Amino acid sequence: MAREEKPYRVYRGGRVKGKVPTPRARAVRAKRDARDSATDGRGGRTDYRGVGARPQKDVRWGRRIAIGVVFLLLVVVVWAVASWFAFSSGVSDANKRLDPNAKSALTDQSGLLFSHPTTILLLGTDNARVGGREGDRHSDSILLLRTDPEHHRLYYLSIPRDLQVPIPGYSTQKVNAAFQIGGPALAIRTVHQLTGTEINHVVVVNFADFKDLIDAVGGVDVNVPKPIRSNRFDCPFATQARCAQWQGWRFPKGEQHLNGQRALIYSRIRENMLDPSETDVTRGARQQLVIDALTSRLTSPGTLSKVPFDGGSLAKPLTTDLSAGQLMQLGWVKFRASSGDSVHCRLGGDLGGGGIGSPSEDNPATIAMFLGKSAPQPPTGQFAPGCVIGRTLQ
């Protein structure tokens, strides 16, 4: 005889009245309790961690943040690798364009450019596809750049191209003729003999591609110190009649943004019809402005972000011994240097009917300032040698 179900439930604390659950109801209730014990009551999975334990935090946002960080790092790595290969390929071509004799004329660099001073000879060639000068190989611009990473300072020294100096193995001629006669190797030896400065590296900039480089980086910002109206060189018009009416290139005073063509014209102006006293010395100051603005643009975040796509074209106008790694170091030194602390110097000479003549007796003192051996002193005359801090000489 089966045991009769009692009309109450028995607990340790006594009896409780109510309907006696059937076996099926007890099974459904047990299943529901098991499900609730394994979830948080809202359908989310949870694990029982004991009496008094804190509820487990939702880790989904943490995973998303971690995945985002990993993805960002991956993008940076891919960008850096692509930039390096693109830029390195262009620099490798620039290294191949340099005459091997030029490397033998250089003084070996001691240590990294990050932490050791270096002196670089910058030569701008005027064999541009303008004005019938395609066959010329004169160095239209001659500039020494010395870095001082310890003090985050850059030194510039302009050498007037018409300065009459002895060229090793040849007679006394204009200093820019050295490049025409013997290329960058003879130009290096000539500048070394003139200044007594050890030259560690050389960069030759081809003006035929100079404007393309400036356009590739989005132009440069130059503060023109006074109004300029040039003589009528490189007329932009097709007919002779229109060129005869044209009065020359004009540049107003003040800050202005120059594209490649305008920057090239500005750096090549020798005659200012609004100030007839200007000479090749003044042009050297303008070239310093353009080069300083260009190097600032090359090290800007906007340009660096486009290196994977334009890295090869950035080195197209250059012929140099500097490796891709050394150019990157030079860019970092330029980035760290304060433009307000840069020292701008120039050599001078005796004015003659054809322009600059023999070197000034004050040039050795200016070279000492350029080398950091003495404090910068401004020129005593309009076109005398000297150095100033934070601005170019005019």
C-alpha cells in the first residue's frame, strides 16, 4: 500500500499549510532553480563564487580597448615600415648619383648625428630647365650647415657665389666655378680651403626639381623682410611682346606662403629694383630663409604622414652621401632645434663693379662664430660679414 501524501509540508521549524506539489511540479521547479542559479536573472551567464563574493565585472569594454590598441600599434608599425622602404629607396638613388671622388674629399662623421655635431655643405645647382641654362653646372647657392645637438642649435653660413677665391689646382676664380670645373669633389675642397672647416657631408640640390619638392610638401612659409621687384629674368609669358611689358617678379613685405615656383624665384633673385644696393649677399640671405622653411616643412607631422606615398619623390632633387638613417637623424635634430636660437652667418668681400670681389678680412672672425668658438656679432655694414641669432641677415 502506497504511502499517503500528507496535506502539509514538514520543515525543521514546523509545518506549513499549502497545496502539496505533485512530482511533476517538483521537477519543473527544480529545473527552474537550477537555471536561475547559473544566470544573473536577466539571461546573462554568471558563476557562483561563494557567499559574500563580489559580482564579476563585464570585461567586454576592456577587450575592445585592448583590440583597438593592438590595431593602432599594427597600423603604426606598417606605416613606419612602408615609410622606411619608400624613403630608403629614394635616398639610395640619391647616393648613387654622387661622384665617388666627392666621398673621398669628405671628413668622416664621428658618432651619430643625434648626438654629435656635423657640418654639411649644401650646393644648389643652376642647371635648371629655364633661361637657357640647361648646360650650366655652376653652384648657384653655397651654404654650410653645422648642427649642435647638445645645445639644440643650428648654424648657417652663406658663401657668396661670386667671391673670388683660389681653387685647388686652378687659378683664382669665383667660388661657384669650382663645381663647374670639378663637380662636388672640387667644391668641397675649395670651401674647406676657404673656411678651414672640416666638411662631413654634402648635399647637392638640383634646381630643376627643387620646386617639385616644395610642391610635394605643400609649399613653404617665408617672412619677406621688405618689398621686392626683381629684374625681368625667367619671364613667365610666352611672347616677347608680353615679356617686354612685364616688370619682373614681385614679393610684398611680410609672411607669405610660396609654392615651388615662387620659392625658387625668390631664392634666385639677385637684383631688387626697389633697392639697387642689394647684391649676391642679399640673395644668400633669401636662400637661407627658403632652406630653413623647407627643412621645417620636411620634418613636420603632415609631411611625415605622407612619406609612405611620397618618400621616393622627396629625395629626387638630391645628390648626397647621407644615408636614409642619417637624413632621419638630421630631421630629428632640426625638429629639436629652436628656430629662435639658430645662428645665421654670411661671409663678405670687397664690392666691385662685377659684384663681390676678394674675401673680407673679417671673414675668419665670422667663421669662428659659425663654429661656436666666439659669440655671434652682427655685421658692421650692409653687406659686411657677421652672424645674428634667430633671424637671417639682410
